[in-house]
Amino acid sequence: YSNSYYGPQSEAGLWNAIGLASVFGGPERMAELIEKALSQANWSDVQQALSEDDQVSSDPWAAGGKAYPWEGACGGSMPGMKSSAECTVMMGQKRIAEVAQFYLDQNITYEGKLTRVLWLQVASAAALGEGDLPASLRLARQASDLEWEAVGNMLPTSTSVYFFPGTAFYGVLATRLAKAVQQRNEPVSMSSLDMLQQHAVDSLDKCLAPAGRPKLSLCLLARARLGNVPMPASYKSPPVARSSTELYLALLSNYNGGSEDGRVAKEFCSEAYEEANVASKST
């Protein structure tokens, strides 16, 4: 991944991380946002968002997209004033769009596509924060599609990750939503469960493909949790199919291959580490 053309692309990655953290704010906040979005969702709109084949705009921040321009005072102390978190997201989106537009104008395709992925991820998170589930899914799907499309320009240089891949973002989001739908067990939302799970499998399989990032722990964990999901007859998995046990073993290999035989993973990813450890010994 090259910064040789334009150094501020690193800044775009930082603003992406700041924007996602500003919206999600941790596991409890994420759970609250998902519950709110599910409770007020129009499920026919959700199914449409999952069914339609969107074309990714070259400049999704322009007319027709969620622009989140940064302007005006912040702090939320007056009626109509944006909160500090909302202003942070707007500032970040403005800067990411500027960087992406630079690449578009220079016809630097690979970096341009993946910088648009950064913008789409934060836009999806912001839409979820507003309770707009169809828009969140649509934007996240576009991020995943654009990430995979970029493979045609250049393969990832390693299994490390500089930015959060669009395939991982959408796969994890769809997985979390599917799990929440299962827990709610309401007929109106259960009608979308199969589609959410299938979209999650498709995006995570692309993440774990040889042309993706086949050792990315996030995708290994999410795909293992999904298990065996019935897919359409026409579906062809990019990577070689692996069982949940094999995926958990690959995840443990990542964890234990780090410093001090997994100490960091045990400390900072204790739930996932224990889950993988137990699951890998269950068969």
C-alpha cells in the first residue's frame, strides 16, 4: 500500500479509526446502536437494501450520498447543535473525502478505491448511529464491494492490515446484526435472517480469500461463529472451505504466534481466545 504519491492518506486512515470509534464507542454502545436500529427498522427497506445491486459512486460524498460536511459550532449545548462526536465524524469524513478526491483526480485507482472504502465505512457507522439500518447496510455493502474490486488493481502486499478492510467491516456488521435478529426472534425481522447470514458469509469469505487477507483474525473469528450457512446454489466461495474448528485453530495460531505465547491475546482478546480454545477442542 503506497503513500509515495500523497502522504495524507495515512491521515485518512487515522480519521477513519477516529470516526468509527466516535460512533461505536465500545461493545456496549455498539449493542445499543444495533438494538435501536433493529427496533425501528422498516424490514421491507432492509430486504431491499440487501437485494439490490448498487453501483458504487466514484464520489459517494457528492449529491445522493451522505455527505456529513463539517460546519458550524459543535458541542450539543444548544438546540440543533451537533454533538462533539458528530462533529468529529464530520471533520473526519471531510478530510477522507479530500484525500480520496485527490486520488480520483490523479487517476490513482488502487489508493482511490481503498480511500473511498474508508469513507463508506464511517458513513455506514454514522447511518447506524442515526438508526437508519437500510442506509448502513447499503453503505457497508458498497465498502465491501469496492475493497474486493480493488484486488483487480493490486493484490494486498501481506496478511497485515493497514486499514480495516471493507470486506471485514461488512462481514462483521452483517454477522452482528444476524445474531441480534436471532436473539430477538421476531417474525418481521427473522425474514431477513438468511440474507444477513449469506451476505456475512460472502463478505468474510472474500476477506479470507488468498487475494484478500486469509489470516486476518477478525474475519477468522466472525466466519467461525457463523458456521455452516446454506448458500445459494450459484455461490462459489473464494477461499477453500474450512470448518469452524479449522477456522478457530487458525485463529489460535495467530494468537499464540504473537508475543509471549499468546499473552497479549489472552489479556486483550480474552473472550475470543477462550472461545477459540474451547471450540478447537470440541471435536
